[in-house]
Amino acid sequence: MTRDYFVHESSYVDEPCEIGDGTKIWHFCHVMKGSKIGRDCNIGQNVVISPAVVLGNNVKIQNNVSVYTGVELEDDVFCGPSMVFTNVVNPRSHVSRKDEYRRTLVRRGASIGANATIVCGHTIGRYAFIGAGAVVTKDVPDFALALGNPARVAGWVCMCGVRLSLESSLSEGKIVQCEACGASYTAEGGRLAQRK
């Protein structure tokens, strides 16, 4: 059977799992059984993909990231170097909590900066941007820029990744246009939505 993806010789891929065409898995990685990786993903050095993890298409995971059971990354998600996912809120070495994993969903197009921590049980919205070193302890809305510890909405970003000229608190119905790509957004219920 022909394999249409790349795995570096220093990495391990347990069977069964699914890996899409065009995906590249670099040095010292471990892809565990039951995981599903989409097409055209790039898995950097020293990455662990745990059982039952789902990665969409075109996901980029930089070096030294562990994606634990309970985490799902939709298409076009970016995970920066050494960022951290968790899957249990109260871990103890002497207590097995494998039946208590909490789901973490990272929606399409979101970016997570280097050394950020995503506490399990939360959703990061579409095209949200989590700053380097931030600690996410609650859901993050679509297009939000979340910074700090704990992470708070500090602004808003375009699908193209450029910060929008808009205050962190949104006035209902306010319209803003990205100065870089021209995409436009409107404020609805304290959140930002892309205009059609």
C-alpha cells in the first residue's frame, strides 16, 4: 500500500490511525493508535498525538507540543512552539482519571502562541488568536485576541491574523474593516461576526 504522507525515521506511528495525504511528521514524534490526522498537516519535532485525538486539514503544530486525548483541532489551526494542552482539571499521580477527560475544541483557523496553556474543557473560537504565554481558563470567542494569565479578550483579529482597529468592548452593530485584507466584521451580542 502506497503511503502519501511523510514520517521521519525517528518517529513512531502506532496502528491503527489515520493520516491524510501530504501530511509531514518530523523528528522524534509519536502518533498513537486511534488518532486521526487530516491532509497537509505539518507536525513539528517532538510532538505527541495521543489516542483518539482529531486534527483537521492543514493543521500546523510546532515543536514540543503534546496533543492529549480529548483535544480536537479543526482545519487550519496553528499551535505555536511548546504550547500546552491539558485534559484533566485535577490531576493526581495516584488517582486514575482517564474517565474524566474534558473535551477541548479549537475551532477553524485559530492560532495559539508559543508557551500558551489551554486548560481543558473549553472552546477556542474560529480565527481567535491566543497570545504567547497566555493561560486560557474559559471559552474564547471567534476572532478574539486573548492575552495574559488568565487570558482575557484584549482586542479582535481578522481571519488574516491582523489586529483590527477596534476596542475590546464591542458596540452593538459596529462595523470594522481589516486594513490589511479588506474583510469586514460587525459586532453582534458582544462578539464579532464576519459580514457576508
